[in-house]
Amino acid sequence: MAGQEHACDLCSLQLPTPLVAAYAGVLIMTLNNHAALSAKLGVDLDFALDSVNQALAMSPSNPELLDTRAMVHLAANQPEK
């Protein structure tokens, strides 16, 4: 993959693919949990939106992440988004 730019540093690591996939799964879950909790508490909503959008960049069209993003928009009084 020389010469290609990647969105994350995981691609440059010399790790077995299952380990990278497991790490990515944990990261997605952590970002989602942070965003959901922030939405429920009504705090750090800009950062929560950034977190869930980062997770969606790694797992597009994941229904759990889409639900969390909707929760964040509702908590921020942005139901139209």
C-alpha cells in the first residue's frame, strides 16, 4: 500500500489483521458510548457529535451509530439534522 494516504495510523502498524479489526471495533464502541452518554447528560455535545462521526467514518451506515448521532442532534435541539 505504498504511496496511499490513510485516515488513521492503524494502517501503518505491522499488526495482524484480526488484532487491528478488534481494536477498531473497540474504538467504534467507545466513541459511540461516549457520544450516547454525552447526549443523555446534555454535555459536550459538539465533542459527542465529533466522536460519533469518527465512528461512522470507520463503520458507515451502522444503525447503532446513526441512532446515537440522532440522539446527539436531539440533545442539541437540532431535530432537523
